[in-house]
Amino acid sequence: MSRLTEPSAESAPLQRSPIRALAADPSHPMLSGFAAIAPRLAAAMAFAGLVQMTFNLISR
């Protein structure tokens, strides 16, 4: 096989893009941090949506 057609046996973490490394590692601090704040973020966004809808109804 030529160098272009044979699969690469090495996958050094430094050669991968940061996004691919992040997707490949579920224990990454960024993902675990997001998983920790996701419920609070969802609740805050739902509350903000309710407040916005309330103000829209009042202003009509």
C-alpha cells in the first residue's frame, strides 16, 4: 500500500483538533462543567421565557 491509501496507525492527541479531542473524551473538564450547570441553565432560560411571555401579554 502507498502512504496515501494505508490507514494511519497513529492518532496522537496533539495532532487532533481540539473539538475532536473534546468529543472523543467524555471526561473532559469542559463537558463535565457543562453537564453540571445544564439543569440550572435550562431552568433559568425557561423562567426568562415565561417572564418575556408575561411582559408580551401585558403590553398588548
